[in-house]
Amino acid sequence: MPDPADQNARAHAKDAGQPQRRRRRDLRRAHGEVTDARTGTMPIVTPNPSGQPESGAPLKRRTSWADAAAAADAAKPTNQVPAPTRLPASAQQSQTNATASAPGATVSQGPLTPSDAPAETPAFRRSRPTVADTIAGRRMPDFISSPGLFVKEQKPRPKGGVRGALYSMTGGAWNLGPGLKQRQEEELGRRISRQLQGSYNTAVLSLKGGIGKTSTTVGVGLTLAEYRGDAPCAIDANPDSGDLVERALGEGIYQQSSPRTITDLLRNIESIDSLTALSRYMHHAGRLHLIAGEQDPEVSDSLTAEEYLRIRKLIAAYYSVALTDCGTGVTHNAMSGILQSADNLVIAAGYAVSGAKRARSTLQWLASHGYEDLARNAIVVITDKDEVSSRVDKDAIEEHLAGICRELIAVPHDRGVADGDLVTLDVLKPETRRAYKKIAAAMVDGYR
């Protein structure tokens, strides 16, 4: 039994003035006692390096939170079961479809087990698809190729008729859209303005003169110039002093202009290396560019097939659409070159019985002389130039010619065509202009 604190000389020497409890602790340590049940002092314990407690030994307290956490981690079992995870909804559906498609497989509707989930799927993934999953799995619309998904389509403005009047009276508040006739007109315009790759040539011919061949060439040429982005070209290859340019410009304007013809062009064709140089030998009726025929009877019939092909090659370098007024007949010198370079034909005919027969004879001649494709794809144009009497069965003539060509188009009687003078679209009847649009659209449709 140790001496009382008041009889210990060391206590009087070192711990004078200290609390009574502390002096008792120091006295016990001095006598070799390491624990004190009364004061609850925790001894310092060295951690076990192996991290595992000795069998039968109680867990020892740690002197810090770090030591306690390390001991708790070391005490966890090694065969720990990971937390169950879930696949996204899109991945679950894909896995279900793949399992169902396999032969002899059965689809399980239960939740995914941990072994079924991919190793890289995080344990905290939510079962319902997120907004990011929905956006990633959905095909987003393209506002460039599909502008209608973002901007409400506006109806075209109606022109004329009750729809146009209603649109004007309401200031555009009531827009019923274009009617059937307007939609058909717009469709013809789209067909005419179709972009072409290369240069194409249409020959306009007939076996009989005075039935609307040249007026058709001018009317269709002006229509092409109105709707196409590139200017068309018309060539007068009529050996009988053709009047193509006079019908497009008027007799007075043509006489005042430079009288250059196809003969002048042939004479200087080697020096022409640009559109500017070529334009010196051409006439212009608006956007329609024309090459005048030879007016001198002594040389008008001298154009050969080789010379025409040289002109056609030059025109092809600068124009995508060309019209050739071939004149009367199919046997003159330049005709073989014209048919050789033509992509399609326009056969001019009339409602007279003789005109219809000649149109049929022209198609038969072409088919029997190696031009079957041209005859099969020809466009027959019947012009009511002389306004035939009611005794003529127009429907019978049209039915007679329609079965031997690709398309038959009728041009009604119009003083702007029948007078044999200047042909301008402004003075023509709406039905005549519509007929020329049909011819132009049929021509461009044949360019393949």
C-alpha cells in the first residue's frame, strides 16, 4: 500500500499546488502501476500490422480516427456482393429484343441481376431514362433538309378567279391557295426551268410550208427564255430565205440591225472563241438569241450538213437549249446534219386534211430512214392557223396523229400568229401561250 500523498516527499517537492486527483495519478505511476480504473485512462496500443484481430482477443481501441477506419476496412469480408445496378430503358429493350430473336430463347420479364449488368454501368444509375438518354436515343430533325418542321409552310398566293379576289379583299387573311389551273401552270413552269447537264437541240420541221412552223419556233423560244435561267438559242437553217429573225424582232427592227447571217458566222467561225465574239453574229429578242438565215437566194441553199454540224458544235459550248428551224422538207442539204444532232423533233401540222397527212408521212419517213427514236419521241403540233370550218373533224385528226408520236399539242387560232408578222407573247391569247408552254415543257422532258 503506497504512502498517503501528504507523507510523500516527492509530492511535496514537485506537485505542490496541483489538484488532488492529478497528484494521486502521478504517485501511482511512480510506483509502477500502468492502469487506473478509477480515472479511466486509455493506454496507448500499437496497431496490429496484419489488420486482423487475434482469435479470442477483444478489439482494441485506436488512438485516432484514421486507425479506427483502417481497422474497420480490414475487418470487412473479401467476398463482398456489389450493389445491384440497372440498365437504361433503351439498353433493357435492346437486350430483351436480342434475347427474344434468338431461336429457342425465352424472354425474362424480371429485374436484371448483377451478373447481367455490364461491369462499366455505375451502381448509382437511375432506373428511369434521363433526359440525356431520351435525346441521345431519338433522331433529331434536321432544320436544313426539313425546314417545314420548324417554320409553318405558307400557302402560295392565288392569282385570278374567286380565290384571288377573296385574297385581295381580305388583305391576305383568307388564303385558299392556288386553284387547279394555277397549279398546272406552275407545274409547266417547273418542267421548263429544269436544270440541264449539257447542251440539247430540238429541230422544228414540216413537209408543207405555211402551217405554223416558224411561229412555233419563235413562240416556244420566247417561252423558254421567259422561264429558263439560261438564254436559249434559235438557228434559222431554212434554205428558202427563212424569216425566223423577222418574226421574232419585226421587219423594221431587223432591217435596221446588223444584217449578219449564218453565212457570215460560217465565214469567221474559226476566230470565235468566246460568247462575246459569238454575239456579234446574233440577234436578240429579249433573252432569246437568234442566228439569222441567209436571205440571198443564190447562197441560201448552200448550207451543208458538215457546216451545220460545225455551227451546232459552237452553239453547244455556250447554250444548253437550241432550236433549229429546218424549213420545208426533209431532204435538203443540211437536213442530215440536223437530224444527226437533234435530241428530239417538233413536227408542225395543220387541221387541214392535207396537213395531217403530211405530218404522218414525215413520221413514217423518219422511221424508215434510221430515225425511229426521233419519230417515236416526236411532238406533233397542230396549229389552227387558217381557222378551218366546222366541217373538219378536229378530234378525228388529233386521234389519227396522237398514236404515232409521244405527245400531240394543239395551238388554237390566234391573230398574233396567223398574220405572219411579229410574234410576241404579250399579244397572244392565254390559250396560245399555254400551248407554247406545253410544247416547251414536252421538249425539256425529252432531254435525257
